[in-house]
Amino acid sequence: MKNEFKDYICRPFCMFFREGEKEDFACQGADVIERLVKQGRLHPEQLPRYGKIPGKRWQHDPALDAAVCQPCPFKAQDCDFQSESPPPRAEPCGGYILLTLLKERGILSAHDLLKAGSSDS
């Protein structure tokens, strides 16, 4: 499934994705999505395929911050979205964006995110 991330998470949603670079690395959001799929809580056909929404300002969501950002290895050094002084228009990772869209559409709940964010789920 890791190889598919670039097709349904990274390429359409992530501003950090660069074709041919770090393709084996996945953000914590992608890991949460993978766990949700493995748990049967999310099916790949439920994932939107169109990509980012131009001009959308991404807001922090407590459930997503806990499930995705707190355990993320990229948070400390590479995440402007979670920094103390984020630059204007800072975007979260593609996994965070996709999970936000799924939550906004009622496909996932805060409980689903927190359960999937736990490494012992």
C-alpha cells in the first residue's frame, strides 16, 4: 500500500511531494489512512481523487492534530503548519488535508481519527 500513497494521497494533496524523491517516506497522515483502510473503516473508493482546493485556508482540528501531528516524525523540523509561528498560507501534509476532507464529508469521525492515530490500534 505504501507505493499507492503517491497516487491517492501525495500527488493530489501534498505540496511537499516531488516525483522521484523520498517515495518510501510517508507522512503520519498517510499512515493513519493506511490503518483506517486495514481496519476496514475506510475504503479506497471513498477517497476523493481531485486534489487540493485552491485558496483554501486549512484550520487546525484537535482530533487531527492529536492523531496525525503529535506523533509525526516531521513535526519538529519540517512542519510549518504546526510551528509556533506558521508562515501565512502554511499547509499541512497531504494526509492531513485528505483526512480533513473525509471528516468534513462525514466519512470519518473524530473517534475514528483518534483510534487510527494510536499505534496500538
